[in-house]
Amino acid sequence: MARGNILLVEDDEVFARVMSRALEQRSYAVSHAQTSDQALQLINSDMFSYAILDLNLGGETSLDLIPSIKQKFAEIRILILTGYASIATAVEAIKLGADNYLAKPADADEILSAMLMEGTSIVPEPTNESRLEPMSVRRLEWEHIQRVLMKNDGNISATARQLNMHRRTLQRKLQKKPVAK
């Protein structure tokens, strides 16, 4: 018997297959969607206790799915999973109704732990040491780009214009992994 039904919205087919298998081995039923449209079809046809949403779905954001999911399943636990973690997207995800936010790479146990964690825990509590260390200039730039990108609903061209940056330069910066502090 399944512990619960999980909606997995992930555009990376290999990661989705590996994650689905790992979650099914832990007694969860998994339904996978690669796009927002596929996810909406699953939301309207099945019942879910949990949702794992990849933030970046091949140029679109999964944040737009959160209100639809919460409207249909009020008690659902939603985890945002991303390779491009930023404070701006974490805050936006929580405002929309996500329960947690986890940066990739993450294995099935870390994902389950974050998904099942009671309460919202997006950003770890700062330790005394981290309070004394300011963010690096590169991390500040990354956070600023993420905030402007969110304000422009993920539109790269509009973000590049607003940042007075060439579009290709912005795309290069976005393809890199976030700077750690």
C-alpha cells in the first residue's frame, strides 16, 4: 500500500526516472509530468498528497502551478526543487504556498525529508558564524539577478534590459550554478 501519491514535475527525464524509482521503492506512488500543461492534466485527474516541483521547466517556471495545486488539494505538501536556488525564488515560492525549497543535487532521502518536514523551512537559520560573514559580491550579484528575473516573470530579455546587460551574458550567468555565499 502506498504511503501517499506524489506529483513529480521535472523536465529532466533521467532524473525523474531515477527519482520516481527511488520514491516508489520507499512505498510512494509517483505520477510524473515534464511540463506545466501535463502537470495540470494530472492535477485534474488524480489525487495527490505531495508535490515535488522543479523550479525551472525548460524555460518556464513551476511556481505558476502552486496556486492551482493548493486550490485543488488544500492539505498537499509542496517541495520546490531547483538547481538555481536563490533567496528571491525561495521567498516567492513560500508566498505562493510551497512548504519547502531544496537545492539540487539532492537524493531521494533528502527530498523526502524536506517534503515531509513539518513547518516551513526554506532557508536554514543563520549561525553566529554566518551572521558575521557578508555575502560575496558574486553571490550578491546572483541574488540581484534572481530578484529582477522574478519581477520580470522569468523573461530573460526584459531582465537583461533592466540590468543593462547583454542577453547572452545574462544567459551565461544563469547557466552557472549559484555562488555559495
